[in-house]
Amino acid sequence: MVEQLLLVLKVVFVVVLYLFIWRIIRLSVRDLRAPQESMLLGPAAAEAAGFRKVAEAPMPGPAPQLVVLSSPSYPPGTLVRLERDVTFGRSGECDVVLEGDGYASARHALVFARDGARYVKDLGSTNGTHVDGHAISVEHRLRPGDELRIGETEMRFEGD
């Protein structure tokens, strides 16, 4: 008797399982056949809904900055914002103090703005200031991607 009851329960379970699966498939097919609502409006529909086209303002470029690539003083990825003139060196009076950089002078270099561009100028340092591997003797205009080396600190110019 117990065996027959177990067999009936197994059959009922399988039937309920198949009904459940059939119901899921039926709902899925119905949802796929139903017309889809879209939140995207075409130009005419957007205008009819009261949306106007707004003149696009040009996106401002990224603010000029230097990204530290390697340095004994700062971890890689440190950003130096160039919103104003910035001096580099070991002296505490500099804007960016290269305290742990033994190859940097007390007042090593200056990055400044002129005519909407950024320039770097060596301030009479002992080891020189380098842009893309070349020592500079006069002020040099920085371009995006230029690599600046002050002492042992290497940075990449971004912006402008």
C-alpha cells in the first residue's frame, strides 16, 4: 500500500512540474509576441512630446595636469593640477615639493601658463629639466603626452 501511495505522489509531482514549466513557457512566448514599448523617442515624437533640441555647447577639454609616472616622492598616478603657475623642487617653498628626490634642486623648474598654453622652464637646476628625454635650456611649450622629468620624478602632461 505504501508503495502505491509513493507511486501516485511521484506521478502527481511530475504532472505539477510539467504544468509549471508549461506555464512559464506560455508566459514567455506571450511576452515576446506583445508589442514592445520604447523609452527612446524619434525626433518627431520628441518634438511632439514637447522636447526641443538644445544647442550643444562644446565640451571643455580636461583641465591641464601632470600625471606622475614614477617618483621617489609621490606614488604613480598622483595628479598635479596646473590651474596656476607651479614650481617644482626640494624646497618647502615650492608648490610641488620633491623632498625624497636627491636629483632635484631646491628650486628646479616652473610650469606656467601663457596664451592659453602651458610651458615648462628650468630654474637653473644642477641636473636639468627634460622633456621627452631632451634637456631644455629655454622655456618649452608642453603638448599632450609630453613626458617631463625633474630630477628622478617623471610625469606626463595631459590637457590643453
